[in-house]
Amino acid sequence: MASVSELACIYSALILHDDEVTVMEDKINTLIKAAGVNVEPLWPGLFAKGLTNVNIRSLICCVGAGGPAPAAGAAPAGGPAPSTIAAPAEEEKVKAKKEESEESDDDMDFDLFD
């Protein structure tokens, strides 16, 4: 769950974007101060730097819709690369199918190599 500090910065960035104002640390701080919210000092700077080269409109439009695919080899923030996430799941499926087929052969008392 997002903290009050994070939410205040998110809403401030959205307000600035909606008003077509560049998202900057001092402007985020101004909105937060006007709202009377106490924010940890590191958050406005982090949000301003994180949104420097981001198209906020496309970010908003792509939430929950799958969005554009990340660049090849790029890992999602805070997690492993997509290929390392999917690989274990696929391996588990293959193992489960092998075990299932072996069990069904054993159930019939049939062994190809006997």
C-alpha cells in the first residue's frame, strides 16, 4: 500500500500534468504544502526525477491494459527479467505432465521397457 507521502506526490504529479506544467520537485512541494500534507522530504525529488523523461499521458492510458512491451532485455522495476519469471512456470508444467504420464503408465501395469 502506498504511503501518504507517495500518494501526495502521485496526486501532485497528476495535477501538474493535467495543467500541462512540467513536473518538478519544487512544484510538487508547492502543491503538497498547499494541501497541508506532511511528506518525507525525499519523495518529491524521487518522483520529479522518475518522471523526467516519461510520457505521463501514455503511462496513464496504459495502466492495466498491458501497455507497451519493455525493451528487449529490460527487467521490470523491482523484479527479475520477464524471461526468468516465465521459465520456472513452464518448467513446472513440463515436469507435472511428465509425472502425470508416468503415473498413468504405472496405473495400467504397462512398462514399455520391461
